[in-house]
Amino acid sequence: MKNVEIKVEGSILTIKVDLNKEFGPSASGKTIIIASTEGNVSVPDRDEKIGLNVYRKKSS
């Protein structure tokens, strides 16, 4: 995972992402990647899975 923290307390899933970080352009080059689970990952100690991508439009 890049720039993603996930935590479960009881039945509440908390996702933490630092919006100031960047990991370069997406494959298409149209957006800047801020955070990603890089596919679907298991929620700790649970049966659920999560897939997350955070990105912003590339400045012109």
C-alpha cells in the first residue's frame, strides 16, 4: 500500500491518507497518484476487502 493506513475499531473502519504526498503520474499520465492500496486488500482481522485509489487531476 502507498500512503494508506487502515484500522478497525469494533465495527468501524478508519482510512488515513496524507493528501500532501504524491507518487507520480498514473499510467495514463492524466492524474497524479496520492494513495493506493494497489488492488484489493483484506481488512485486518475481518472477511471484508477494500480497494482504494486517491488521485487528483494533473495540472495543465
